[in-house]
Amino acid sequence: MIPFNIPLVTGKELHYIARLFKDRKFCGDGVFTDKCNKWLENNTKAKRVLLTTSCTHALEMAAILADIGKNDEVIMPSYTFVSTANAFVLRGAKIIFVDIRPDTMNIDESKIQKAITKRTKAIVVVHYAGVSCEMDTIMKIAAEFNLLVIEDAAQGVMASYKGRALGSIGHIGCYSFHETKNYHCGEGGAILLNDSRFIERSEIIREKGTNRKQFLRGKVCKYTWVDIGSSYLPSELNAVFLFANLEVAEKIRKKRLKLWKRYYDKLSDLGKNKSLELPNIPDQCEHNAHTFYIKLKDNHQRHLMIDTLRGSGIQAVFHYIPLHTSAAGKKFGRFSGKDINTTRESEKILRLPLYFDLKITDVDYIAGRIRKFVNG
Ligand SMILES: *Cc1c(COP(=O)(O)O)cnc(C)c1O
């Protein structure tokens, strides 16, 4: 059986965890959290990066930092994970869903302006599969209408747009280190602060709304409750696990890209003769091979393909029932304009196994099975 994902183990994790036992320091913001924050700052050029317990929590912090409240509207694609919307709904906002581009599955930047009203506070972009949204256009619209841009870059670690790291382009960026992502610690995330006005407050919100961080730096003599917040910092056990991934990040990136390219090369003729669709990477985007997907004709053909692959011991999966069609999505949001691409394209997509320990020969086998199906 070739599963869809096998979480990465680098081999260094237990060695590092043993060091925590020696030092007896397990709670958050220790040496390894600091190492991860610095590593991420160096590699993204974000002004400040803080590890969080998840990308979901990084998004919740972003919603608090953006001062989202009742009657505010937040623009985002409907083709995304629930956390992108939940974070803002938790603060009372209405979600305005905008259609996606079929070529990247990302928000269609040309349809954003029409969705803006007096109540709009922020645009949340999702870089699907680690392929960037059209950020220059989106940042220009945001500047014109005085809106914040928050990047859900859960899938975008080590990917870039015109040479800039995803998550470092908008005002705030959010990363995921869930075990299904390229770099992980089981459950984890990070918030990237690219606008210095958010840095101090983000430290407070992450520490239960206290100024504990300033206290530890000796800036105040007592720490106390100063703002709303929650416990958004991970334990050192998570940080140390993540560090074992980050220190070999380049090796992981290269391996994933190699597997991705093999799929692409092996299936490219089927893409050319339109038997199926292959992913598109715009010139200005450097992706991170977060996922390799193909697109079938429709939901029916997709299910036949899933069954065929399963019969060959291959687990292929799809995801994202468009949020605007879900029970909560209907309650907390509305779709701006017509859903031309979101539902149709989401019903075509099929994600193939892609993980560090996958073998090139596995990719060849999977591509061969797909070819057999397509050729009837
Ligand atoms: C994985 C993912 C999340 C959630 O990440 P967690 O770290 O599991 O909270 C949010 N948004 C997108 C687009 C994701 O892919």
C-alpha cells in the first residue's frame, strides 16, 4: 500500500528531545523555540516570527491583531480549509467568499475589488499547494482601500513569489507545521509579523494577554493582564522536533521537488493531449512541492480514478468542500458574485501521494496506473 502521506522523521528528534530531559526545560519559549523563530526570520526575512501551537492559532492571532469585530467583513477564497474562515468568524466577522482561478486554485485577484464594501477589513489569501497568489495586484488593492492582507501560507513554507518568501509579503503570515505539511512537529505553526506595529501586541496575545515577555526581558518589574489573548505558544518538545526538520529544510525541499517533477514529467503527455490537467506554476512563483495533484473531467471520473488507484494499493485523496456550500459557511458567509470555478474545479482535483520517503519508483508506478486508467 502506498499511503497519501507518511509524516517525516529526520532521525535527530529523539536526540534533541533527550537534551530537554537533561536541562529540564519543557515549557514554551525556551532555547529551541528561539532557534526556530530565528531560523524562520532568517529564511523568510519577516520582521518577527513566533512559533504557535498551530496555523489555526496563528490565524486566530492574526484576527485579533487585525482588530476584527462584529459587522466587519473579511474576504477570502471558499476553496480552503475551515481554519481560514473560523479564525475570523470567532471574532464576529462575516466572511465574503471570492471565486478562485482555475489554473492555481488561488483567489482570483481580478474579482476582489468587487467584493469590497465599507465594512471590509482584511483580505485573507491562501497559497494553495505552496503556489503563490498574485500578490502584487492584491497588495495594490489592499493599499488603495486601506485593508490588511493576511497570508494563510500553511502550505507555503519554503516557497516564494518574485523571490519573496510566502507569508512575508502581506501584513501578517501564518504557517502550519502539522504532520501533513512539508515541515512538521505533529501539530504546530508560526505567525510572521511583517509590519512592526503588530510585533509587541502579538507577544502579548500569544502569552494569554499578559506582558510576560517584557517581564522576562526585564522591561517591567511585574507581569500582568494587559490585553485579550490565549495560550498560543507551543512547548519546547514541539519546537525541538520542528528544529530537527528545519535544519535539513533544503534537503527536504529538494527531495519533494524531485518527486513532484517526476510526476509532472511522467504525466506531461496526458496533460498535453488533455486526458487530464496538470498543475500550473506561474513564472513568478517558486513552489515547494507541497502537493501534486491532477484534475479529472468531473467528480464522477475522479471517483472512478480513486477506486482504480485503491485497487492498485495507492491512496489518492481530495479535499475542501467549498466553504460557502457548507452549513457553517452559509451561516457565517456569503459568496461575492457567481461561483464559476470554485465548485467545478474543487470536484476535479485529486491529490497523489507525495512525502519525503516516497520513492521515485513509486511515482513511476502511480503514474503508470493513472496512464492505464486514462487509456481505458
Ligand atoms: C493545514 C492548513 C491549515 C491548518 O493548519 P493547522 O496547523 O493544522 O492548524 C490552515 N489553512 C490551510 C490552507 C491549511 O492547509
